[in-house]
Amino acid sequence: MEKMRGIQKLSLSVVSLAVVGSGIMGLPAYAAAGTYTWKGDAGDGKLATAANWAENAVPADGAKLVFPCIPGSGSVELINDLSAKIKEISTVKQISNAPITPASSCKSYAIDKVDFQADVKFSGEDVSAGDTPFVSIGSQTGIKNLSVDNSNVEFSHAVTKIHLDNFAIVNQGCNEIQYVVSSKNTTIGESAGVSPKEKGNITVKRGGTLGALSYESISYENNVTFEAGSKVGWPKACKGGAGTLTDVTVTLTGDIVLNGDVEYKIGSTETVKITGKLSGSGKFVPSAQNEGKLVVESRDNTSGTPNGEQGAKFEPETIHLDDESNDALQVKRNQTVFLNGKRGWISVNEGGVLKGNATVDSLYVSGVVAPGNSPGKITVLTNGFALNQTGTYEAELFNKDQYDQIVVQAGGVNLEGTLKLMYLPGGKISKNETFVIIDNKGSGPVNGTFKNLPEGAEVTVDGAVFTISYRGGDGNDVVLTAQNDSVGPKAPNTGVKEVLANPAIVAGTGVVALGALFISSKKR
């Protein structure tokens, strides 16, 4: 009997030694919660294969999974066959710390699914440096509370919404996980900017931004507490732009507490309106770059910011530009810009006016575009012309050889806005004469029409009657055809006055009379 006990003890000792020494013998260890760094040496892309992890072990419940940068392009497709519930996913630089060359980048990771614990963290190294990978998760279960810090972990487009109790984000980088998260409570930390949409009660920490601004007029009911040093602006993103060309108003109707001064940076076409309860010792302070309006119409205001309109006051401004540059140009509210030169990307905000004989790379208009200095031409070289719903094309007509024109060399023509014709004094137009007001040099058709002017519609100005076609010229131009004989009105020509009042334009073009500023309706 004693001999049998000895054999049992020996057997148990051998088993124990085998388990404890499995790492020494090169066998996979089924460890408890810990950190597991991906290497992928097994080549099967499976998370439950120990050889794929630097620790040569299979991740267990509560594990932290680390995905380092693998220089290159494309995606590493991973299959999650783990039974473990994951606690944290982290994105880091190369394990060897070898620098990523400027011409290189990190491959991304795509995990088909992850079963999480209730409290989860997405973490990583400095995402602003651009040398950590993105990890995309196809589907998830289990998360109730999520904290994001310096992380490039996101959910794929197949994940439409994740419902959380608590969501906190700091050091956001390019992470756009906010758009698939709805939460009862949200904390926005330093270097993060989050939209209030579906984010419940919000606390904005120092350096964090309530991304209240939107591409459309919208109302948010969130209760928001701002700490000193927090901000109001656009949601943080680096995968897309921010800002609008048309007027939008964002209304905050919930209770707002200012526990210190809060800086706001609003675009020139944007208004933030506060109608809910407003309290606290702080006040709203405009950023030096603020161009928009903050309107406080609080039903109960005990804060340091009184009811009324705050922010930028747009005084009328006329700007003359006659140099050659590829810089972008934004024409803001109450600005009239005479561009007799070259620019790159041009946007005309609602309330702004662009004039002049200009050459541009692209032209997007939500305000007014009026080519020339009465009349004249704007040429769009590469990225097309778009007249948005609030935009107006003011086209001046003098005779069949002198009228306003937009020439689009490439990039297409998109029309939603208004056509406003102006018959210049002294002008004369005969029946059946044609006016190519948009010369579309590309091969594609004109997309859309001017507001309330379908193909073949009549348009009248000062007794002159025209029909409009979006299939005119060589088949894809916008052409007006006169339906009667007419002469221009006797009203003063303010466009010519502007030309003569600007010596730079006169000297630069040799203009001494209206007739010298003309465009030919013939194609070149």
C-alpha cells in the first residue's frame, strides 16, 4: 500500500513538472490572463494557435491582445477561434522598434469577431505618429463599458451600432469608433472630439472637444458638463474634412454646466444655439480662429455667458486678388472676392460672392458666382464645378459675343442652385442667338439642372426671353437660346464701375472700355 502511494506521488509529480515546464520544453502554455503579442508565425491566422503569439501561449479570459506594426500594405486576416473573453486590445509600433521609413506604412489587422468582457479598453502607443496599425473587428459581444486611449482599434462597417453604459475616449488620433457607439454616459478627454449624437450624459474634460457641429441643422438633447479648458467645435477626424459651405444651426437643448471657461471654434456658416438650462461659474470664450456664431437663448441662465448672440460679426469686405497661386481659397459670408488670377480649390460659402476672370482647379459654390468684371469668364481646370442648393450663378449678358461664362475643362458639372440672368445696359440680343453660359469640355453630361429650370424651360430678363438646354453646344453644354429681339435696360452698370474703380484690373488687362472684356461663344 505504501508502495502504491509512492507511485501515485511520483505520477503526480511528473504531471506537475510537465505542466510547469511546458514553456521550457517548447510546448504551448494555457496561461491565465496576461499580455499576448501577435507574431503570426504559424501562418494560419488563428488566435487560438499558440505559435502565433510571442509568448507561445493561448490567450485566456481577461487577456490583453497586442498587435504590432508590420511594415507594408494590405490587411492581415485573423480568425478568432478563442473561447476566452478579451479584456484589452492594443496597437503598438514594431516590436523591434525599427523605424518605419517615410515610404512605408503598417499593415492593418481584420479580426472576424471578438467576445469581450464587460469592461474593455482599447489602447496603444502614440497614434499621432502614424506608425501603429489599425485593427478592425467584424463583430463583438459583451462590451458594456469601453475606454479608448491612443488606440487604432475600430469596428468594421458591418457593425452598425454598439450600445454601451459608459464610453470614454482620450488621445483620439484617427480613431472614428465614436460613430458606431451609443452610450448612456460619455467622457471626452484630452485630444478627443466626439459628437453628442447618441452619447447620453456627457462630461468634457480639459483639452477635450464637444463635437457639436454638423453638416446639417440638428438638435441635441444631451446634458453636458464642461470642465475648465474644454472646447466646442467639430468632431475630431482625420479621415475626412470638416466644415460646411451652407448655413447650419446646431441647437443644444439639454442642461449645460460650465465648471470653467470653454473655448468655441465655429465655422463662418455655422451657428451653435443653446436653449436649455445654462449654469456654472464659467463662460463661453471665442477662439482666435472662431468665425461663427454662438447664440444663447437659455430658459434658465445663471452662467457667466449672458443670453444673446456671441461670436463673429461679419462686416462686408471686398478683396482683390490678381496673383497666380495653387492655394485654396474660401470666400466667406459677406465677402466679395474679385479673383483675376489663379487659385486651386475654391469654395464660396453661403453669403459670399466670387467675381473676376479667374482660373481655378475646382469650384464649389453655395453663395454667388458672377464671372468676370462685367462680363467675363472663370475657367475650371481639373476637379469640376458644383453649384449647390443655396448657390447662385449670376450670368451677365451684353450681346452674342460678350457674356459671362464658366468653362469646365475636366471634373464634371453638377447643378442644384439658381440661375440669375442680368441684361447689361446698352446690350442687344437677336432672336435665335445662343449663349454658352457653361462650356463643359468633358465627355460627361451635366448632372442636375438649375432650380425650377428643367430642360427646355423659358427664362426671362428685362424683356429678353430665352430657352435653356443642358444638352446644347456639342451635346453637354448649358446653352441659352434667344426667343425674341431685345435691347438692354438703361440702369447703371455697377460692374463696369467696379472695373474702372480698380486700377489694378485696368492696368493688368488694358481695360479701358466694356468691350475689351468679352468672351467668345465659339469653342476653342
